Amino acid sequence: MQYIAASVHMNASEILNFFDNRNTNASMESLNTKSEDFRASQRGVNDNTFSYIG
């Protein structure tokens, strides 16, 4: 129970931000998923300058 309380206390500003502003990180998660899908689709491509993502 202490672990849950500590986690909530550490992340209280982010948790409350959702209720205050309805902001989430869903758009960044979506962008991350798209970049991972692109990288996965480029397996076997020999032109690394085309498919390079930092």
C-alpha cells in the first residue's frame, strides 16, 4: 500500500493535470508507435540514409 501511495504522491501533478486540463500524452504515444511501425517495415532495406531514424 505504501508503494501505491508513494507513486501517487510522486506523480500527483501529472495525475491532477489530466483532471484540470484533460491533457494526456496520447499524441506522443501515437507518434512513437508510428515511428516504431515505420522502423519495423524497413527491415532489410539497404539504403540506410533513407530509413535512418535517430
